[in-house]
Amino acid sequence: MIDAFGNDVAAVGIPVSGILGFAPKGTAFPTASEGANPAFVLPVAFKKAGLFAEDGGFEWTLEADGDPIKFWQDGYSIPSGLANADVVAKLAQYDAIVRELAYGKTADANGYITIDAGGHATEYVMFTEEIFKNGVIRRRIAEVSVKSAKTDKSERGSVNATEITFKAKRSASLNNEHLGEWLIPAPGTALPTITSALPTGMGAGSTVELVGTGFTGATAVTVGGVAAAMFTVNSATSITLAMPTGSAGSSPIVVTTPVGASVAKAYTRVA
């Protein structure tokens, strides 16, 4: 469904449902393959936070923090490595699970807890899932602490939601990064396939057309393991690419989409 300008309306993410689950720190993360299963069910160690307010879906902030580290040579720098990785969710239910998450306390037999406005240090493994109108599922997992909890103004006839801001930290379970993410295609979506790459025997800068299936939303094309910096997805069955630099000889071509990577298509090129 790519138009003449390369836009794909079918790939627009319009959330229609989702969940937030949390478990004690140290709970095992789902494996990459487990989380990629559309029928995946959270393990019993996770508690679900229930309904969200209408405007309370996940709001992620993932941004670098701190000035980059610069070098004497002009134009060289690296990121500081510091980051702000927060997510906000507004929970509609107000029950034992939400109170535990917001305030780090479990109520006694009287339903009573004391609340420290300075926050709490309890850490969790948090799992989020968003289901989009087009059938795509986005899942994320992170180790988090609660940064703040804010209850809406109490208004007659309105949902009295609790807005909780979580801070994600670097995790050894995530290669010392902040979160893991799955993007699971809509049911029936298949891996891309390449049936032809013509003309053959082309070199750097030359134009080659790939014909196949499932090219919609292609995110990368590689030739002999080298990424093509310029390529155009003409349709679900056609991609035009400018050959990247490389050595003469066998240079298999691979197309990658949100669904995954194609089987390599044999191609012989000149330098």
C-alpha cells in the first residue's frame, strides 16, 4: 500500500488496546523468540495494572542526556552515554495492584497503607504491549523504578486516574541498554522474498531493480553485507537500489522489513 511518494498508510500505528505488566526485580525476561510469539502470555510472576484512562496510553521518552564528549580534532565526538529513559502511563483503576506499583506498599487487612511522598526505591521488571489497528503488536520490556505518581483531580463523573512515571535503567539482560522491543507484524504477513535482481554484473553507483514479494516497509537492503545507502521501495514487489561500494565477485542481496530478513539472493557484481 505504498503510494507514489513512498508513504505506507497501512504501516501507521493507531493503538486500540494494550497492557502493562510488572514483576519483582530479578524476574527472568522473556526470550527474544518468546516475546515474538503473537500468542505470548505473561508469566504468573507478572501482575497486570488493568485499565488505562482514555488519554493514558504509554508515552515514552528516550533521549540522550549530557553534552557529547568532544575531541581536539574538529568534527569528532561521541555521546556522553547518559540518557533519560522514561515512560508515563495513566491507570484508570485504583486498586491494590495500582497502589502497590505507585507507592511500593501492600495494604494491611484494613486496606491501610502509609505513603511517602518522597517516593520509593522498589524496582520492577516492566512489560508493555500495544496492539495497533493494523494488527501489528509492539512489546517493550525494561527494568524500571517509579519516578513519580500523580492522581488526577477528583471530578464528579470522571475517571480519577493515577499517572505513573517510570524510569528505565540500563540492564544486563538488555546488553546494558535501556529496553528491549518487539515489533510483531500483522497475522498473515510473510518474510520478504527476492526472485530476481537485474541487471547482473553491476558495480558501485549503478541501479539494480529487485523483484519479489513482501517489500512493503523495507528498512534495509544489503549487497554482500554492505548496506545500500540509497534504495526506493516502489511497491510490495519492487525495489530500486543504488549499488554500494564493494569487491568484485559474489555479493548476495538481502532485503529486511519489520517482519524480518529475506533469504539471500545470489548476485555477482563488479567493483
